[in-house]
Amino acid sequence: MAKKFEEIKIIYLEKPQLKDPILIEGLPGIGNVGKLAVEHLIEEMKAKKFAELYSTDFPPQVIIGSNGVVRMVKNEFFYYKGEKDLILLTGDYQALSPHGQYLLAEKILDIAENFGVKMIFTLGGYGLGVEVEHPRVTGAATDIEIVEELKKHGIVFKEDEGGGIVGASGLLLGLGKMRGMRGACLMGETSGYIVDPNSAREVASVLSKILGLKISLSSLDKKAEELRRITEKIKSIERSMIEKEKSEREDLRYIG
Amino acid sequence: MAKKFEEIKIIYLEKPQLKDPILIEGLPGIGNVGKLAVEHLIEEMKAKKFAELYSTDFPPQVIIGSNGVVRMVKNEFFYYKGEKDLILLTGDYQALSPHGQYLLAEKILDIAENFGVKMIFTLGGYGLGVEVEHPRVTGAATDIEIVEELKKHGIVFKEDEGGGIVGASGLLLGLGKMRGMRGACLMGETSGYIVDPNSAREVASVLSKILGLKISLSSLDKKAEELRRITEKIKSIERSMIEKEKSEREDLRYIG
Amino acid sequence: MAKKFEEIKIIYLEKPQLKDPILIEGLPGIGNVGKLAVEHLIEEMKAKKFAELYSTDFPPQVIIGSNGVVRMVKNEFFYYKGEKDLILLTGDYQALSPHGQYLLAEKILDIAENFGVKMIFTLGGYGLGVEVEHPRVTGAATDIEIVEELKKHGIVFKEDEGGGIVGASGLLLGLGKMRGMRGACLMGETSGYIVDPNSAREVASVLSKILGLKISLSSLDKKAEELRRITEKIKSIERSMIEKEKSEREDLRYIG
Amino acid sequence: MAKKFEEIKIIYLEKPQLKDPILIEGLPGIGNVGKLAVEHLIEEMKAKKFAELYSTDFPPQVIIGSNGVVRMVKNEFFYYKGEKDLILLTGDYQALSPHGQYLLAEKILDIAENFGVKMIFTLGGYGLGVEVEHPRVTGAATDIEIVEELKKHGIVFKEDEGGGIVGASGLLLGLGKMRGMRGACLMGETSGYIVDPNSAREVASVLSKILGLKISLSSLDKKAEELRRITEKIKSIERSMIEKEKSEREDLRYIG
């Protein structure tokens, strides 16, 4: 018999018993900072996948794995049981439409509520439009007590700027707050032009300190180092091209 | 238990008893003239917030306050009890989609009807594309009697132009008229390029005269003065840059 | 009590008794040819309005009349009782979204069916991208018998081109055909850059011959004449500007 | 009585009895490779149309045939009964919106399931951005066994690239896999700039070998040959224009 595809479909692989778990979200966004940070946490803490989320508001496509096998685009939920239980959320895409963004955030909060989540951390990037060598982590939260708490961990609050947080990282906090959940968004400064493991490293580092998680950051360090090498190479090529062009232009002057 | 987020959600803080209240709308739009004017009225008349409106057709984001605390984007209803009772509507955004614009306007009219609203003023800007030193207030209304009445207050009706009013300021009148409500749109002339407190001042001024409200306009005057200073400074910088460039170009001629 | 605004709302002013009426559609489109032609027929035949159609997929705005009074954007149905009964459809806009286009066409066909419509003429423009002095009327139809019939009236069928008819003029025929209705689309050749009463004149002329309607075309002739005068003036200004520029460039050569 | 137009409407001309039919999809896409390949199979195998699919998420238009007769845009299902039964799917358009893409793919899978489909081939183009003289056929599949099987037929799997398959060719595999169906996508390399019968030839050729179908490829060969002639002519014109321009520029140097 034919099965209908709902707007949003959840497939549970397991229904873990968790104690007041903290939800940590890192979906694709500015510099992919949030996604990189959560993926790092999942890997380091050997978190276990327990649910997949599919939506008709994701891009209508499959992704081809390196082995040639296709899979639908999706979001994934992982859990970790420890001193503090965690639910970690990452995925291929965010919803495409504004309406879909709201629907998806509410669905994620439904799931979180069912597992007893009362606290949410959403992770993302904070685009500066210029290269950032030493990215700081900026923040926003659902209440002033959390703001004060995070300041103690060195999180920067840009008090005179205001501004907004677009997408899941914003809506999970805003809609969660309307359900009585608390939470904060941690945003690593980044240029906004490239995927930024260096910024993700800072976000993962400060979050692990806040939560008392003992994780190594060496794999993000390695990715950041690799990125630095590539960037340096590109810059050096650019410099030599500019030099060459400049000298050619000077040559041309003699012709004129 | 999980709570679903409807397309539009109203949260009442209070259900005031109002006598034939007049609805005054000023949502973001051209030059933010309407929003500035209504915010000024709310402040001057110490109107009290009684309801918040959330919609999945608003941009999917939160706004970060200067204290680092986030909140969902929303529209807000205020009331004022006096010789004439008022409901004042302002907010962060209008609906993003055409369909959402219609839905939202109908929902606002539902609320207005429930409180006994029979008369609506919608406030906005009228973009001229050029700087306006002495903005006039132009109008449109649901019937010819109101047009004639407003002319007596100096409102300009551009009879030979026709044209339209896009968004909430238009739909509240048009859809309200279909429910038997009466109303008018007051539009302050503005360049359309900047937020314009000077134009908002004129709109607030004429509306307060029409409604017999005694309000000070000094805070809008101050904002307008500040804007004038900034604009003058920018122009002076532009002038000196043009002068400099011109003299440099003249210098270059001697080289050739 | 609050009244909800449906996606599409029909307000009947009258329910006329019509005998096998022919539906003639002319909504805004290329060169506004269809709209101009139907408006002309309505005026010349003194057709009477009997219904208004409102949709949340029209642009979210009101239109300001020359007297300063606003009205919702809408489509309008007129009828004419004569040797052949007619239903004439025109309006301010077509639906904005593809889905809305389908919904609206089906709703219009529902109404047409209720009045016993079995034959439909949809009117529009055929954009050529270049100025057309003597526009021909091109056609398309629901069946080959109508094609042959229309050829006798001088309608051109561009047999080697194929192509499509986008919007209401296309969907009313295509979806009508699926309900067993017959019909044709008459498209006046036009540049596609301007509102074109000259092309509308040809469409109205040939349709009135097909239907045996006796109407004067003088008001469209007058509009077309006016347009020709304006176009000629613009061209003459352009020519003198080009001349001036050319002579200035020639002057400059002597300087070099 | 008025009939409503559903979001998706299927009209069956016939309900054939098929034994474990294989679904082969070729809708418009990159280089129209998939559509050309399936149309070729339909023609060569004299497959019979048994169903038409209409959707309000297709472009809102009709298509005018060369005889002047209009028809709605649609997708079409054909069947072939032989050693292996086939269902072949092609059409004018894919759905316009992401949501519509999901709905349509699910509807197609519903139909396929009802006829007992367990295996799907989706055909498409693989855009390289440069001209391809000898296009290879690249692949992706729902499981590793099919990948290995297809490699034996010379299908290329770009293991280090990953990437995605957008639209029906991707979703039918991805959503089909979630229903327990198996399948593969065969993509002919193509520039992506033109309709490419040469690439479609390679896809049709390899698929017919996989399925053991005996078909002639001569009509696609002829179309490809024609395309080559046209392309060669365009290039030769371009070359002579470049030559002419170059020589004119050289002439100008003598003037200076």
C-alpha cells in the first residue's frame, strides 16, 4: 500500500532514556561554524544517532556518498549519556522557506520536550565580512541570568548592536522561550566567506568548558591548520599575480 | 505536552473594555513613517500593551536586545482609554508573502471587530524618490465623506494619480471596507531612501488634530533635527570629495 | 462576528438567466491587449456587472480611485443578453503564483459552468519584441474544427512554432477542454513593451465579426492614434538627441 | 456540476496488468538527456500510454501543437510488456517548487507501487560546463550491490566527488529507497548548455544493454549528427567573425 510523505517525517532508530538532556543544535549556516562544532562534539563524545528527520521543505535532492550510494537529505539527532545528558542535532540543510523554518523548529522542540529538554544551546557563526585571525565567541540568550553566566566564560555580548539571529539557531531559542525553555546561542566570529573550522574550534572549546565536557580539539585544530595553509597559498598566488600584472602595466607605459 | 505553533498566534496580556475604539496602524514600511508615528503616539499617550501577534509568515529569526536577550519578531497591540478610545498597532515586520499579508490583515480585523472597532487609520510613507524638506500628508479613504472631511484638515488627495497602497495599510482599509468598517490612510511624503522622523512628525501631528489628542511632538522634532544634522554632514563630506576629485582631475590634465 | 477571507471569494450582485453564454476573458497580460479588448466590448455593448472575484493570491494592496476612495484589487464578471448571450471577464490582476493561477482558472470555470458556458474566447497579446505597425491576430484552439473555422476569419496559426500560452488565457482553454468545453485564444501581435490599443482593436474587431456583434471601434482607434502621436514624439526626441550627440562627437575629433 | 482540480490529478487511459515492471523515468533536466533517452525507448519499443498526470505545480500554461490545438502541460506514463515489463515516465515539466517536487515524486511512487514496481532507473544529464565529445555515463544507486553491478556495464562512479542529484531523478531513488525499492540513476555527461541527443544516446545504449532490450539507436544518432553539423556551423561563423574583428583591429592600428 502507498505511504504518504508528511511535511516532516521523523524516523526513530532508538528511544533513549535521558535525564534532563541539553539540546545542542548545529545546522548549516554562516561559515558552517555551528555544524562543524556539533559534528566535532558528536565525534569526540561518540554520541549515538537515535533519530532522522526528513522534510518536504528541504532541497528536493539526494546526496551521493563516496561509494556511489544515494540518500535523502536530512537532519539527524544524536544522544550522549554522561554526567550531563545531551541531544545533539545536525544535518545537511535547514528548511528553505520561512514557514518551513517555523514548522521545523517547532517539530524539533516537540521532540526535545518529549525527552525532557529544558536547556538549549544553538551554535552558529557571526559574519564580520573581513578575515578573522582570532575569532571571539559572541552570545545571546533567553534571559539575563544566562547572559551574566556566559560572560564569566568569556562570551562577548555586543550590547550596542542589537541585530538578529536568522534560522534554526534563532527560532529554537525564541520559540523554546515561549514554551518555557531556556537557552543561549553561541556564535563564533568568522569572515562569512568560507567554511571556518578555526571559528568552530572556539565555539566547541567554550561550550565544552561550560558543560564540563572533556574533549580534544586537535581534529578541528588540524582542519583549521589545513585551511590556513590553503588560504596562505591562495594569497601568495594572488600577490604574485598582482605583481606580475603591475610589472606588465609598467612595461606597457614604455610602449605608449 | 507539545504545543503546535499556528500560522498566526495571538497572546493576550489583558482584555480591556473599550468603547468604539479607533484602530491606528503603523507597521514598518516606506521611510518607516507609519511605525515612527504610531510609536510616538504610544509613548506620548502612555498607551498600554494588551496583545502580541506572532506569525509563521514573519522572517524566521529572533531579535537580540541590547542586554543580549532574544525575543521572537512580533506585532503588538496597545490601547488608550480617553475621550476617544484607541487601539494602536505596530511591530517588527509585516508578513513576507502576499497570502500571508491577506491572512494577517484579516486576523487584525477580527481582533479589531471583537473590540468594536468601526473606524481605522492606517499610517505610512509616500515615497517621492527625491528629498522632501516640507513633507505634506497625502490621503486615501474608504468613502468620499471621509475624503472631504480630511481635506479640511489639509490632507492632500492626489486626484489625477490613482496608484495603490501596498501592504497592511492598504489591506486593512480595503478588507475592513468589505466588513462595513470605515477608515483612511495618511501617508507622509518622504524620499523613500531613509527612515524619516520628519515625515512621521507631520503624520502624527495631523492625526492628533483629527482625533483631538493633545500630544507633544518634541521627541520626533528632536529625531528629525538629529537626522538633518547627519544628512548635512554626509552632504558636506560628499561635496568636499567631489571638489577634491575635480581638482585632481584638473591636475591630471596638466600631466597629459 | 468575524468573517474569514477565503482563498477566493465571489460576491454576486445579480444572478442573471443566460442562454448558452459565451465566456470572453481579457485579463492583464502582454501589452494589456486582452484587457483593453474586453473592456472595449463591455463599454460598447453596455454589458452589466454581476459578480466580483477577490483572491488572496492577488497583490496585497488597494487601488486608489481618482476621488481618493480605495478599493480591493479584483476581477469582474459582466453579462450581455442578445442574439448570443455573453459573460465578459476582466480585472486588475492575474494570480501571482502558479498554484493560484490554477485555482483561479478552475474557479472561473466553475462559475462559467454554472451559467451554462460551453464556449470560451480568451484574448491576449502575442509579443514580437519589435514594433508592429499592422498587427495580425494569431490563434490557438481546443480542437481542429475551431482552428479551421477561425482561419476563415483571417486568424493566423503559426504552425511551425508551437509555443505556449501562459496564464488565464491558456489555463481557461486547457482546463476547460478537460471539462468538455470548447474555445479559442485570440492573440493580437504587439511589441510587448507598451500597452497596445492598436493590437486590441484588431482583436476586438475580429471577435465581433466572429460573434456577429455590431460595435464601433472608434474609441480604440482614438486611443491607438493618441499612442502613435506619443510614440512619434518620443522617437523624434530620440532622433534629435542622437544627432546632437553625433555632432558633438564630431566636434571633439577636431580637438584631438 | 463543478469539478475541483486537485493538486495532482491522474487520468488513466488503461490499467495494464504488469509483472514486476521496472520504472524508467526521463523528465526534462540537464541537457534534456533523460527525456530524450526515455522518449527514444518509448518510440523504439512502441510502448503504450496508459496514464496522464496533471499538477497545479507545473507552469500555469498550455502548449500549442503544430496544428494550433492546445493541451495542458503534463507528465505521461507508458508501459511495455516483454521479457521484462516496463513503465516509462516522461513529460513536459517537473514540479516548480521544492514541496511540489516531493509531492510529485511520492505520487509517482504510489502509482509505481500499485503496479508492483520494485526497481527504478532514473535518467538524466551530468553537466560538465564544457563541451563533451565522448560522453561517459555516470551513476548512483540505492545500494552498493547495484553500484558494483553497474560498474560491470562501464558506468562511471565518481567516488571522490560526492555531490547530489536534484529533482525527480534524485527523489524517486531516495524516496523509493525509503519504501524498500531499489534503483539507480544513469547520467550522461553533457555540457549543460544545449539539448544533447549524443549524451542521451549513450544513456539509452547502456540502459538497453543492462535490461537486455534490443533497440536501434539510429534515430538518436541522426539527431546527434544534426546537432554536430549545426554546432560546427556556429563555430565556423564565430571563427570567421573573430578573424574579421582581429583584422579590423589591426587595420585600425595603422590609422593611429
